[in-house]
Amino acid sequence: MNTPADNTPLPDTAPAPVAFTVPARHNPRLQAVVERISADEELRQMWRCANVNAVDRLGMSDHGEVHIRIVANAALRLLRLLTEAGHVPGVVAQHHLTPDDAEVVVVLAAALHDLGISIHRDNHEEFSLPLANLKAKELLAGLYPVRERTIIVSETLHAIIAHHGDVRCLTLEAGALKVADALDMTAGRSRIPFEAGSSSIHAISAAAIDEVNIKKGESRPVRIEIRMSNSAGIFQVDELLRHKLQHSSLAGLVEVVASIESETEKRLLPLYTMGAK
């Protein structure tokens, strides 16, 4: 057992890290932030600590680095589709920064949004804020002047607190994170906690979603296509995605469609398009 005078590191039993990657395109600051996230040993350990609480102690689904990568890529995809359709991110509209800076906010928020689970799953959004505030400043050091860095951190923290189901999103960036968090729902990755005695429909639903794709929409800027093996998957979508979409800044901008293909059924099911006038 290590003592304060013994600096011998504990054996590392964690799996080998996988690089944190998103398509930075021609956004050098985003690329720099992604590289710093991927190299940050403390941040990776915080993700692992969060997963110990979520998976090992509470029996929930993965909230570690795999979830973080899925959410970051989904949120960035959502933001880019929305900005390409002419919708303006908060950092552009109110702070006169650039769409590239909005991408930094979304990816940074995705990387830090669940840090509070390392403390406790309950109220984890609030616990994430002080941890994310410190880590965001570290990751942005030297990339922005103080004014711009302060804006990026503030907008990142807003997105983190607003990923809670009932908290209003005041920016496009926060909405992208909130909806992306719900899209990590393919088989074995249910975002709805299982409870003792829960119904079998819950388990069937969690296993029924085969694939989630984010595309340019037909009637709205974004189309979310969910491929299911069984219509029971609608329970998973309805319980999580509908609720988060309803409380996001993306309601009215996203259409959700499920395709159901199995030995017994094959059909296309438009689920909902929120905010229709």
C-alpha cells in the first residue's frame, strides 16, 4: 500500500486509451483542443472514475470515454448541419465570435459534460461545472486571449448544465450537446437506467436499436434516422430522445424517423417532427 512518502505509482489496470478524435476539418483551434483532450491523462482518469460510479456501482450503461467520443462527434455533426442551414450559434449571435469557436464549445462541452459523475450520478450536471471550469481553462490555455477564452468557457458551462433533461438550452451549441447525449442509444448503450423489477419491454427496447444516423434533413435541417430490429425500440427513443429534444433549442429543427427491419416486420415509421407551426 502506498504511503505519502512512497511515490511508487499504483499498477494501471485501465484499458489502453483510444485516441479522442472528431473531424476538425479546417479548424486549427478545434484540432488543438482535440489533441489536448486526447493527451490529458487526468481527464481520461476522470472519465474512468465516472464510469466506476455509473457502471460498477450503479449498474448503468457506459458514461466513460466511449460515450464521450460518441457524443462529441454527434454534437459536432448536429451543429454543422444547423449552421450550414443558416442557424446561428450563440457565440456568433451574442458574442461576435465565429462558427469555428462554436465548434470548440460543442466538443469541449461533450468532453466535460459528465465529469460530475466521478463525484455522484445524482445531480451530476451541477457537480460537473466546477470540474469542467478548471479543465476547460487548462485545455484552452494559450489558444485564445482572455476575453474570448472566458466566453468559450462560459458557453461550455452553459451547455453542460443544460444537458440535464429539464433545463432550457439558450444556445444552438447547448441544444446540439443535449440531443447528441440522447443519441448514444444503440444496442447495449441504453441511456435509461435499469432498475430492479423493470419490465421486459425496457430490456427489449434497449436491445432493439441497431444504428443511429444524423443526416441533412428533408423537411427540417436535421434528420435523425434510427434503424431498429423491433418496434419495441420506440420506447427507448420516446423515453429519452423526445424528452431531450423537446427541452432543447433544436425542437422544430429536427425530424426523427425510424426504420424497422426484422424477420417479422419491415417498415418506415416517421416518429415526430417537433415545433411544427
